Amino acid sequence: MAAALIAAQGAPARADFGDALVGGVVGGVVGGVIVNEANKKKQRTYAAPQVSSAQRTANAEVQTALNYFGYPAGTPDGVLGSRSRSAIADYQMTLGYPPTGQLTEYERSHLIASYHRAVAGGPATMQAAAANPMGMRGLLVTWRDEAMGITPAVTQAAPAAPAAPAEPTIAAAPAPATGLPTFLGAAGTQVSLASFCNRVGLMTTTNGGYTTVADMTNPMDALGEQLCLTRSYAIAQGEELAARVPGTTPEQIAQQCAGFGPAMKGELADLSLSPAPAVLEKVRGFAVGTGMPPAQLSSTAKICLSVGYRSDAMDVATASALLLAGLGETAYAELLGHHLSQGFGANQRTDLAFDWYGLALEGADRPGAAVFAPGQPERMQLLRKAAYAMVGREDDAMTEPVPAALPSFQVPQSSN
């Protein structure tokens, strides 16, 4: 990969993204601090707060509960830092309380009790969350109101007389600079990936687990499950990296990562139009044009991939995955296959998705290449089977199992 980047040094850098990129996500605080440039310039010594073992355990329980209900508090280490305080404030706002970042005894008790109730509920909890407009967070409000004896008001509306069906109207979107007409926007209504994965999780729980190679019947369903699984791993990986970035808040990181989509607008458009090799060539030229070391770009992209998935910003997530694939980390090509096969962050193109899956499968055998669910090597077999079934092709590498041959020996019979 390094050779590919060196070979591309002669490619002219785009003038229109230089200032925005260098002044934004990749050249900003996120990328710089990851390689500890800030720590080289100044060293600070902080006195570690004295926290008892019991308090640390209680704090870790709070962090676990916050993460469970969708408030990203980071690793449950028992230290309530800025990320945990921000998550607590979000939790307080959900319930309509002042967002102080400091839990009252009631707020803490309700959070912990709700967490244990949700875990004990199993599939019933997932069903209740899927039916709630606010998802998992909505359960906190519902259960709080139940405990207080508050019944949600139901307004009975008088039945309206059936109206004559109106003629459908289609609003024309603003015409682009080229003067070409455009209708219904660029890609219609964008479905939330978070909502999609909530439904997938519910169905997976109902079906008793993830699809396997042996029981796969619908390749698109299997690939949808894998998209949501890899999304969860990417979020966790990025949050772990972001936690090592001192001097920045999650909001500041998210603000910088928002520049990823616009900076790679051309490459994102090509993803839905061109084969994988052509897209990767442009992405490599983009990476070289930033002037940033590959390791720094990689860490930045992994953080922004997490931000994009967590905030449902598909342009940020897709651009981050593209950059990682362009840097030679082929495991992330799987994400691009998922985006194209399911239609998130790109047009739904199963033909183009197949090549991205192929890149991920080709590199899967390299030591250390597994990024998503590394303890499940059979997952790649499922990915291969589903990808070939998706496009209706026969997999030449897949052979029918040959029954084991039993040994046979001719033993002379006794003449007695």
C-alpha cells in the first residue's frame, strides 16, 4: 500500500479540498492529537482523583447502563469523565430534567433499575423498544411514568368523513447548475440505518440468532445482519480511539468529522457509478493529496467512521470506510459492499457491491486482517455464500463435501 501511495505522489492535489480538509477533520485536532503532536509540545501533570473501589464499581455500572440505552459514555472504567458527564446530561434531558451532568440519587436509581429490567426482559424489551418512537431511550420515559402512576393520554378523534382521493403531486427539486430537470430528490427518502439495525436486531433475536452458512435462505437478509454487526464493531473501535484524544469533547470531534463527506464528495459519487478499482485509484490520490501520514489518516478515518454510524451521517461513514479501503485496509471494503447492497450512503447496486465483498474476502486470510468479529472465522464463509447468491452466480471455489471413506480390511475367516 505504501508503494501505491508513493507512486501516486505525482498526482495533482485538488485545490478545492485542500483548505477545507487541512483546516477540518483530517488536519484538525483529531488527526494531530492521535499521533501525540500536542503532547510533544507541552506536558501536563494531573492529580488522579481519589475514588474508592466501591464508588468506581458504582460508576462503571452507571456507564454500562448509559451505553445500553444509547448514551455513549465510553468504556465502563468507573471514572466519570467528560464523555460520561455528557452522556448523563443527555439522559437527563430525555427525562425532562436539568442537564447538569451530575446524577441525583433518583436519576441514578431509575437508570440502574431500568437497565436491569431491560436485560431481564430479553426479546420483550427489544419488541417494546421497536414499538417506541424513541427506541431504547423511550423505555426510560415509559417506565418512569409507570412508576409514578402516569397513564399516557389517548385522544379519541372523531371519525372523519372519507374524502375524495386527491391527485398525487410531485414537487420538483431545485434544478442543478447544469439546467437538467430533477424530480423526487437525488435518492428519495433516506432510511435511517439505526432504525434498520433496530429491526434487524429484533428479527435476529426472534429467529434465535444470526444466519449461518447452513441455514441461509435469503442472502439480502444475511448481508443486512452483517452490516449491523460490523457497524457495531466500527462504533466501538472508533469510540476507543476517540477516548485517547485529549483536550477534545465528543461534540468537537463530531464537528470535525462532519467535513469528511463534503471533502470526498466526488469519491462518494463514484462509489455508486464505477467499479471498485477505479474508485480506489481516486481515493488513493485523495489520500496522497492530503499530505498526511497513512497511519494518521487511518486513525482519523476510524474515529469518523464511528461518528458517522453513531449519528446516522451516512456520507461521513461511507467516506471514512472508503479512505480506509484506499489505505489498504481491505476489511473495510466489506462495509462498502454492505452500503451498496443495502442502499445506505450509496445507490443500491448489487453488481458493484459484489466486487467490494470480493476485496474483503481476498484479504481476509492475511494475519491480523480480521477487524469485525475476529473470533468468528466462519462469518467470512457466510459473507462469500451470500455475496454469490446475491448476484445469482455459482461460486467455483465452493465444492460439495466428500463423504469420508471408511477403511476396509479383508480378514480371513476361521475354518472352525
